[in-house]
Amino acid sequence: MTTRLHAFHAGPAQRVATGWLPPIATWPKAQLALFLAAFAVVPFIANDYWFSAILVPLLVFSLAGLGLNILTGYTGQLSVGSAAFMSIGAFSAYNFALRLPDLPLLVSMAAGALIAAVFGVLVGLPSLRIKGFYLIVSTLAAQFFVEWVFVKFGWFSNYNASGVITAPRLAVAGLDFSSPVGRYFFTLVIVTVLTVLALYMIRSHTGRRWMAVRDMDTAAASLGIPISRVKLLSFAISSFYLGVAGSLWAFAYVGTVEPHGFDLPRSFQILFIVIIGGLGSVLGSFLGAAFIVLFPVLLSTFASSSLAGIIDAGNVPNAEKIVFGSLIIWFLIKEPEGIARLARNAIRRLLAWPLQPPS
């Protein structure tokens, strides 16, 4: 322990020599590089297909994964109701924009996310008494309840017969973001701001309380940490992030709002992002989202080229599910911290390569 403390206060060369590099010394630079590339490089090399079909859903999934990571990865509260909070954010933002047409779009989205946060607190109330599998069942019930409400009561969809409604025009302060690159920039700015806020919260007193509750809530309570307040706050913030992600999914990506677009498979998809990317990792949320979005594209391309005649095109989705399931089992057993941990180890080995050859 003393060696590590000395290494932390030493310079970069000494840290490499001791074989230990603190995560804070590596990851913020990686995150900064990613966001700079997203703003300054990607717009000049990507085409409309990449903006609409790859980059926008990747950013939305990253934000949704970050929201669930705050709740599950940092606070230790299990949930499979992420899509329910996304749908509340999307439908609430839509109705704010519809009933109050003079309300700015960003305000409508923020108000919808606040409604999702309030619902998140209500769903989080059972976490004060139950945990683990029983909490999962509680959030699963919320998932089915929210979907049933939006299907049953036509007011939320403005009494549309099909239940599918068109999202409002993507415009802020007179600027139109309806083009593919416009939707990308609109989503990127919101995701960047919320990611920076999440980083500040995680490294603040609030984040340390979350992690204390996650690691051992009994010990945290003995230290004077208000367990109930910490859990409900994490549910509220997580649901707020998921509510914003739901609005972006409906307004910037799909262009429509419908209850079945936020079903149980969507919740599991977000859970897979957190598991594969890395529990308790902001960067892991982005890496997991990138894997979820890009892997089906790569698998389909590989199957149509290298495996033509071996795997039928109709069986590609089944192969995708098999690979996803195998990877989730592998990550849960071998590497619970996901791709983020693998990437962090690779970066450390590369930085220490002259003195410690990569294994």
C-alpha cells in the first residue's frame, strides 16, 4: 500500500517503473481524445448512413448505458426496467412539446426527463427494503406496467389509432437539426454535457456515497451515510439520464414515439451494454454501446462475405444471440469489469512497454 501511495505521488516515469498507473491518469485523457475526435474528425469522414444508422444510436445507447451504470455499476441496485424510464422520458417530452408548443424543445426534453426521474424514485422505493433478485422483479414489473399504460390510454399518444406518433421537429433557437449530421451534433452535445456531469458526480462526495452503498450498505450506514437517500438519488439521476436517452432515441434517431419501441428486449440490450462494457465505468458505457451497435453490422458483413453458404442470412440474428449470450457469460465469469478493464490493461502495458514488455 505504501509503495502504491509513493507511486501515485511520483512522476510518470516512476509510476511506470513501479508497474502501477492510476486509472485517473489514463482514462480522462482517453475520454477527452474520443470526444475531440467525435467533434473535430468524425463529421468530416462519416457519411449520412453512418450518422443516421451507426453514430446516433451509438451515442443514445451510450447515454442509456451510463444511466444504468450509475444505478447498477456505481450504486449496486439491479434493474431491468431501463426501457420503461426511456419511454417515460420520450412520451413526456412529446406531450410537453405537443400541449405547450411555445416551450423550447430542450426544455420539453428536460421536463420529460424530470418526469422519468420522479417515476424512478417511486420505482426505487422498494430498494429500501429489498435487494438482489427481488429488486430485479420489482423493476421488471415497472417495465410491463409502463408499457401497458402507454398502450391502454390513448391520451399519451394523442389518441392516434396506431399508437405511433411523429416526433416534433428537431429545432433549437431557430436552428434546424433535422439533417443526419444535425441530428448527430444535437445528440453529441447533449451526451457530452451529461457525460461530463456524470464524471463530476462520480468523483464527488455523492459518487463516493454511491460506491460505499454498492460495496457494503451496512458498513456505509455505520459511517453515517443515509442509505435511503443515496439509493433514491441514484434511481432519480439514473432515470433522468435514461429519460433523456429515450427522448433522443425518439426525436433524433427513430423520428417516432411508440410504446413497443421501449419493450423488455430494449431493457436487456441496455443491461448487456453495461455488462459487456464494464460495470462502474463511464468509458465502459461507450465501449459497450459501440460493441452492441457495431457487432451486428460486422457479423452480418462477415457472414455475407466469408461465411456465405455456411451460415444462412436468416440465421445471422440467431448467431448474434448465441455470441452475445456467450460473451455475457464470459465477462461475468472472467472479466466483470468488461471491455473497459481490457482496454485499460492494454493501455497500461503499452505505456510501460520499454520497461515492462507487454505479455
